[in-house]
Amino acid sequence: MAIFLWIIFLSAGLWFLALIFAKIPQVIQTPVVRKIKKTSGENLLSYFWHLLKNALGKIWHFILEAKDLTPSKQITKQVDRVRQAFRIRVRKSDSDPQWLPEATELVLQKSEQVKERSPEDIYLEAIKSDPLDISAYEGLGRLYLQERNFEEAFEIFQYLTVHKPQKDIYWSNLALCFYSLKKFDKAAEAYEKALNINNKIPARWINLALCFEALDEPVKAIKATSQALQLDKRNVGYMMFLANIYIKIENFVRAEEMLEQILELEPTNNAARQKLMKLKI
């Protein structure tokens, strides 16, 4: 009897092994689609691993920022706030003066001021984090112009004209730096480069004329002012500037013509009337 039971047990075991070997090819060829349901202990372990991985990621990101290997998102946001707070004054009427300085009147709104750190510090930190951030250099240069720190502004815009020579505003702002530092010949060269890129801004022609006037080159100043008047024909300020140049070189006929044009546009312009009366006496 015992031998019979042993034979039955052995046969069942062999049959079970044969069944397993028969199913092996199917298991290998068929992808496992259904995920095994985790026990509560496995879920808890997965949860703590997820928390640990997030914490390690934040620590690593902090280390990278401390080493300046990646820009800080907070700094970028503050730079954007500072950059948006600045604006260039727009000429609203013919009587509003339009020439030097072209990039002044940049106003930082009180509501947009960044606490604890100055706009300069934020721009410098942004540049330190990303030395190729052209917009941060531009914002810093404009900030220096606003503060009349022309030496520092010169360094910034000289750098920008080297790396972005096709941007006319960089040449124009560099020219403003030169003019403010009384380097009138360099200022004229920079304004000419700006005008070679974009010659449709009358203020730049007048700024160029101011450079030539400072260099005692009245003929060139007259040509530049005439270009400005072609673009802004009713600008009384330009006309008065041109009339003064004609008076300086004793071309009184042309000076009278310009003063008369001013009085046609502004009959109550006392300055033009008095100059004209002196010329006619």
C-alpha cells in the first residue's frame, strides 16, 4: 500500500514538472501587462523612497546654484521684474524735445522696486549666473545711463556692440556715453554706425549734428540737421538749432529763412522773433 501511494505521489510530481516546462515558452514570449498589486508594506516603502528622491533632487539643485552651474529661477524672476519696471520716454508732441540723451528718462516705479537688493545687484547676479545673457547686459547698461554712470555704461555698450553689432540702439547708446564723456569724435563715429543700420530716427541725426557742432564742424552739423528735418519737418527745436548754426557761420540769409519758418509754425515764438529782429537791424 505504501509503495502504491509513493508511485502516485511521484507521478503527480512528474506531471506537475512537465506542465511547468510546457508553459515556459509562453511565459517568455508573452509580455507581462498586469502589474502585481503591492502590499501595504511595499506601498509605504515606495512612498518614503519618493520623498527621499525629491529631497535629494532639491539639495542637488541648491548645490548647482551655489556653484553657479545653473541659473536661479528666483533671480530670473527678479531680473524680469526690474527689466519690466524700466521704460523709455516716448515723444508725445512736436514741442517735446527729442534729442540728447536718447536713452534717459528710464523710470523705476516704486511699486516694482525689488526689496533688499538693488537693480544693479540683480543684473550683476544674473550675468554671473549666465554670462551670455545679453538682455541682462542691456538692462544694466540702461540702468547706468539712467544713473549717469557713463563710464560703466560705456563698458557695457562697448561689449554689446562687439557681440551684437547689428543692433543700432547699442551703437546709439554707446555714442551717448562717448558724448557725455566729451569724446565727441568717437560719439560721431558711433552715431554714424547706428544710422547706417537705421537712418529713420531723426533724433540720431540731431545727436550727430551736436557731435559735429562740438567738433567745430558746422557744415557737417548742417547736413545732419537737414536730414533730421526731412524726417520731422515741423520740429521747431531742430529749426532753431539749425538757425543758430547759420548765425554762427554768419550765413544770415539762411538763418532768417529758418527763423521765418519757425514763426509760420509758431507765431508767438518770442525767441525766434527776437533773433530775427536782431538779424534785420
